[in-house]
Amino acid sequence: MGSAISLRDDFDGAVLRRLARASGSANQVRRLLSLAEIYDGGSRTAAARIGGVSLQIVRDWVIRFNARGPDGLLDGKAPGKPSRLNDAQRRALVEVVERGPIPAIHGVVRWRLIDLVQWLHDEFAVSLDATTVSRELKKLGYVKLTARPRHHAQNEQAMEAFKKGFAAELAKVKSTLPKGTPVEIWFQDEARIGQKNKITRRWARRGTRPSAPKDQRTKSAYIFGAICPEQGKGAGLVLPFCNTETMALHLIEISLAVAPGAHAVVLMDQAGWHTTDKLDVLANISLIALPAKCPELNPVENIWQFMRDNWLSNRIFTSHGNIIDHCCEAWNKLVDQPWRIMTIGRRKWARRS
């Protein structure tokens, strides 16, 4: 019979009992007290009796304790079944998810778990179920998200060039102003709110499909909104049309919201009523056009989404006047929350140094 394995000599029975009193793990306490019995000169049989285990398991505890000290007597997490995907296969899975499906080849316009199951089988002859693929994707940092809309003709290079060149555009405006004039950066846009309203997501029990009221009538109004994210300010009007005359009214509203003695640089898209020479631009305002087909550059788009999701959707508007009332209420509620404007509206590329 082989000799018993000796315990490491940098601990003793008193130390292990003290550690047992401080431990929050019942299993570690049991193992510490068993090994304390051996340190105090007791037999391995007595140690096994204290631990309620066999001599072989006491021997395993001794090996773990000698290797890692008291931490070696804590319960470890069971390793479970090894993954059936190797690192190369995971990298390939990430690449195909990022690239997305090719409808003509894969027959779908977005990846479903069942499609990825089939792809893994076709590429690597690995048979997994949808639950396992979902678990692998979550480990890789992927979750299901709603895609944001992007104009099909958008020029991403133009977007990046605008952001990089905005400081120079701002400097040009400053050069035309008296030295020391404070400059406020504003963003402007319009949103149509009508009886054909949006239905937003909501919490519901799994397996059910909640309902929400939906109108088919066509009365509508427009919120003309502008925000100054750095100062949490907003200027808005609710108007019946989008044209040069209503845009001029909004510029007057923005002009009134600019701090006395300051100058507003207003960024907006290239709608016809924004760029026409017939538009009267007040002295304390300069206009800068955003690149075409790039609504992502305008944080007012995010303001509209927030207002629809929280205050304006899932409603039935009974009349045109009712639409106007709710639009005014929603905009005033936003202006009363300057921190909301700051949080949603700030863009690093537009912040003044």
C-alpha cells in the first residue's frame, strides 16, 4: 500500500479551523475541518468520517489543498460539455453574421437561427440545434436588434468628410462675426404626425401578440423642431404645412431662443424649403446644410423617435385640433426636460472646443 500524501507545511490545524469559521461555503468548511484533523495528528479514517466521504476523496482534497491552498477546497464550476465549434468555426460564424445573407443564394433577407444551423452544417458538417447556435451567438456578443433605416443611396464618405470638416465650417461662420461672439450649435428638422399613427413595441407575455388601436384617417400636422444639445434648449412650432413660409416662422422661433448677443449655427437637411433663396434668414442665425440622404447626422431624428415611442404613438387622434394639442404637449414636455435634449442630441463631432 502506498504511503499517504503529506499536507503542505505552511498551514496547521488551528489556521484551518479559523478559516472554516470565516467561510461562507458549507462544503469548504467540511473539507477544512477534515484536513485540520490530519494536521492535529488524527488518522485519515477520522478525517474521512468528519467529511462524510471515502479515503480516496480525502486524498483528492489533500492534492487540491497542496496545489491551491484553501481556495482549492471550494466547489468549482462543472465544465459541462465542450463546445462543438472550434475557434476557426466561430470566426467564420461571426464573419457570415456580419456580412449577412445573400437573398439569391441563401433565400432569406436576414439570418434566422435555423438558417445559421443549416449554414454550419453545409460549411463544416457540424449538426447543432437552434438553441445551441443562439447560445454561441450570445457568447460572441450578439443579440437580436432592430435595424435602423439607412437611405439606399447614402454616401458614407460624404458623412465622414462632413464630420471631419465641420470645425472648419464653424470657423468660417465665426470669422464673419464680431470677435468674442458666443456661438450656439442647433439642429433642425420636421416630423409629420397624423392619424395613421405608429404602433410601438410593448411588453407582453411570450407567445401572445398584443394589439393597439390603429386609425386609417389622414389628417396630420407637422412639428418643426430645433434643439441646442449643449445647452439643452429647444424651439418648436406645430404647423399645418412644410413650405418656405412655415420654415421662416420656425427660424423666427429659433432666433428668439438664442441667447442675447449669441449667434446660432443651425444644421438642417437639404429640403427645398431649407435651401431656397426665398427663405429669410435672421441676423443671429447661419444655416449649414447636412449632406444629402444622411439623417443619421441629425439628432432631431432621434428626438422624433423618442417622442413617438413614449408620447405620440399608440393613440387615436380624433381631429386635426387633437393632433395639434398632443404635438404641442409632447414638445413642451421635451423642452421641460433639458437633460433629455442633452442626452439624445449631443454629437462629439459637433461639440465646440
